[in-house]
Amino acid sequence: MSFLTFIVHDVLGQASILISLIAMIGLISLKKSPGQVITGTLKTLLGFLVLLAGANIIVATLTFLGEIFQKGFNMRGVVTDVGSIAGIAQQTLGRETALIMVIAFIVNIAIARFTRFKYIFLTGQASLWMATVCSVIGYMGGLRGVELIVLGGVIAGLMAVFMPALAQPIVRKITGGDDIALGHFCTVGYIVQAGVAKVTGDASKSTEDLELPQALSFLQDTYLSMMVVMIPIYLIPAIAAGPEVVAASSNGVNYLVYSFLQAIQFVVGVYVLLSGVRLLLAEIVPAFRGIALRIVPNAVPALDCPVLFPYAPNAVIIGFISTTIGSVIGMFLFPWVGLAMILPGMLTNFFAGGTAGIFANAVGGRRGAIIGGVFHGLFITLLPALLLPLLGQYGMSNVTFSDSDVISVGLIFGHVLNFFH
């Protein structure tokens, strides 16, 4: 079993290696020369790692923002932290979680091969979260051994196909085709925001077509406008938190200067991330056609949410901000009805909120992205609060998942198991 763990966790569990291997198989299937296979494989690896480097920069700056936001405004509550639950699961259910991932991928391939749903889910981290919720909820609900692994794998495999299928009509509108799909388990939230945006917005007025006065024409540059927006988002919580709180991270740099630089670093992370996305897509899409021709005709790669960011970068920032506003409202609103206080998770607000903003803009333009984003923030604050009591029954206090699809599976799976046991 240690060899299986090595293959599943250490090799295939590394998304960069998994996607590079898939690119290599695709290029070999297309009968490319050895040099072209090596070049395409390494460029895919490079592109993904550049994307990951950008994401890591963003994560570091948002972690800092989350800390000063909570301490500056004296917030106490539960932070959605899938990493904590995954750590608990790996200690007690590591084998089951790994095997669920294997079964899920087999189910995914089988459905794509023999049905009209041709999506191959390639976001390894998201696959791990889905396998984790299936193993944790299944185990705590009384399932063991083969029963747990097979049922969890089938559920995770079905989600790996049907969530990209659910998102694809809007992804097609965003990208202009079916070369890629979305492999990110926050799709329910995206659909909620898109639905609100369609009702409240105007698709003819895109976030990407903002007209500014000549004096502000420099803001037409995506990264400059992003800086202008992010600087106050970092400085205001820093002022509220004070120099003592920021000093824990600033290494002696003035707290306002450090917070200002963190805002700029956030933009740097976005720049690096988008560069990696462009490099990755240039290699993975042609290579994937090789797999489609051999194994799954007309297969579509379902990739992580940042692959959509270049299509509407302004919508990403608008979605992030409006989702954060909605999550702050939800943080104060839901405790009034007896639910736990869920603190805004800046990572989820950026990656899920930004992607939801792109969805909303595609069907509801600027107004839809703003109004829909507030509803999205409320929705992704409500779901973890609903899941928390269920996890509490299993002895997991003050921890909950963050991704809306993962939480939805946890809620349905958990309540079904409770009903039958």
C-alpha cells in the first residue's frame, strides 16, 4: 500500500506532474517527435508551476490581509479551513482518501468515454478535497472499507464530470468555445451568482469595457487599476489593526509601508499567475486533443479556475470585492438566526469570488457582477455555517469546508447517511 500511496499522493497527487504526464501522453498519441514531446511536456510543467508560483504569492498576501482584517476589526468566529480537515483525514483516513481519488478518476474516465459528458477533471487539489469530504462524512456516517471507498469514489467521480458540465454553457460564453472546461468545486456558487446577475444585470455593459476620463486613462491597464483598488483594501485594515499586529509579519518595516507593498505584491502574484495560465493553455489544449483521439473522443480538459482569469480580469477584482462585502454581511447576519459566525475567507473570496465575477459578467455585465457577488458572498458564508453542526456531530468543532460543491456533497451525503443509520 505504501507504493500505491507514493503513486497516488506523491506523484499523481501533484497536479503539476499529473497535468504534465497527461500532456506527454497526448503528444505521444499525436505522434509528435521526441523533441516536441519533451518540449511540450516541460512547457506544460513550467506553465503550471508559474501559475502555482503566482497563486502562492497571492495566498501569502491574502493570508496577511485576513489576519489584519480579523484583528483590526476584532472579529471572532470560524474560518473555513479545508486544510485542517484534510490533515485530520490524512491521519486516520489517508488510505481511504487516496483510494477514493483513484476510483473517482476511473469513474470520471468511464463516464467521459461512454456518455456525452466528455469532461476530464484535472484539478488535483480540488479532487483531494472532494475525496476528503466523501471519506470523512462516509466514515463518520458508519461506512467502512470497500463500501466507503467505492461509494465515495463513485460520488466524487460523478461530481468530477457533472460539475464541469453544469458550468460549461457559461464557460463557453466566456471563452468562445469548448477547448477547456472548469474543474473547480465551487460551481454551485458560480451558478447562484450567475443566476442573480442574469436577473439584475445587463450583459451588454461588460466589466472589461469601462470608459474612463482622459486623466484616469492609465486605469485602463488592468494591473494599474488593480493596484489602485487593492492599496486601500490593505491599508484600511492595517490602520485598524495598528503597527503592533503588522509587526509580526513586517520584519521591522513601517506597518503602512509593509501593507502597501503587500498590496503591490498581490498584483505581482496575479501577473505571474496569468502568465502561467497563458503558457499552460498554449501547451495543454493541443496535447489534450491527442488523448481525446485515442481514449476519450472529444474529451475536454476541466482545469482550475485561474484559467478563466485572462478572459475578464476586471471581473475577477469586482467579484472578489463584492463577494467579500457579501461574506461580511453574512458574517453578522447568520448568527441572528442561530448559525455560527463564519469569518470571511480571503482565499475563497478571491479565487471563488473572482471566478464567480467572470460568470456573472458573462450573463449580467458590471451590475450583475456587483449585485451577484454580494449574493455569492452570502451563499458561501451560509453553506459552511450549515455544514458546521453536521461536522460537530462527528466531533469536529470549529472546522468546516470552504468550496460550495464540496459542502453540498457533505450536507447531502451526511444527512442521507444519518437517515439510514
